[in-house]
Amino acid sequence: MSSIALYVAIYLAVLLSIYQVYYIYYEQHFADFEKRPGLDEEGLAELSGLARQVREGGDRTAFEAAVRSRLGDRLDPRVVLAAFAREGEPVNAAQLLRRRRQIVTNGSIMVRHLARWKTTPPARDIRGLMILVITVLCLSVLALGGLAIYTVGYQLASPTLAWANEPAVLLALIVGLIVATHLVYKLDVYLHDLYQIGRLNLHFQ
């Protein structure tokens, strides 16, 4: 690959990293409530009304049937009822749907990570820390992109920084950081889902 092609690839990779941070921020704060995968407004209204009847002492049969119809058989209706019991907080159906295969109920809500590995959900939300890590990774990509531009006209003389004079090395590092950012984002979604599900224990019956 020629040097020009390498620098173009570095430029595109830096743009991708910037977009990646925007995408992650949007997904964290807006996407779940806008998409509501598998549960439309009608479904939410139906489950909300039936959950209210159950909390007021009504029969659970209709609510459990609606949960099976809207969310499938794998999700314990008591977990869904706990989700609708939080006054003033919107129900994030996306989290329940994403983790319904992992939610285990046995006196309380637990999560199954692997076949036999079950734990209580995390008690702390580390989303702030994860977005900080993602931001640092993006800034590192910008720094490497700036270094690539600098080394077009000036070569770093230090033997320990000789790698920075090679655009192929810089591109490989940038791609590695982009992959690392994606993995951190996936871990953040996973841990945040488990944290939110764990909060349902306060209302779990």
C-alpha cells in the first residue's frame, strides 16, 4: 500500500473514531427508548394497564398472558411487573428483551453469564467510567492521526519513537483502538443492562 493510501486510510479511520463516539453516546441515551425493539406503544400501554390492575389486587392471569404474548415465554412475568412498579420511571423494554435468556428468578432477580455461572446484578452503575475510557480511546486515535500528519514533514529522531514514522504502524494502532472502543461499548451495554435489571429487585415479589 502506498504512503498516500495509508494516510487516506488513517484520515478515514480518525473520522470513523469520531463518529463512533457520537454513535455510542446516542445509543446510550436515546436509542433504546426510541426503538423499543419488539414492544410498541400499544404493547407498553397494555402491559402498563394490566400491571396496575395486578398491583391493586387484580388477577395476574391476563397480565401473564400479555407478557408471554408481547415478550415471549422466557421472561418471568414477575420481573416485568417489577419493571412497571417503578413510579415515574419509563420502562426500558429493550433491556428486558436483550437479557431475557439470562434473567434467573429464585427469590430475587439474578443473571446467568454462562451455563452454570450466576451472580447478583452489579450494584453500581459504571457507565460514567466506561464513557471516560471510550473518550480517552478516541482522543488517542486523534493524537495518532495528528502524529501521522506531523511525520509527513518531520521525522522523529528518537529511536524509541521510530515506529511513529511508519504510517502503516500508526494505522494498525488506530484500527486497534477503534476495535477496543467497540469492545468497551459492548461491555458497557452489557453491564448497564444488568445494573438496570438489578434495580428491579427493589420491586420484585
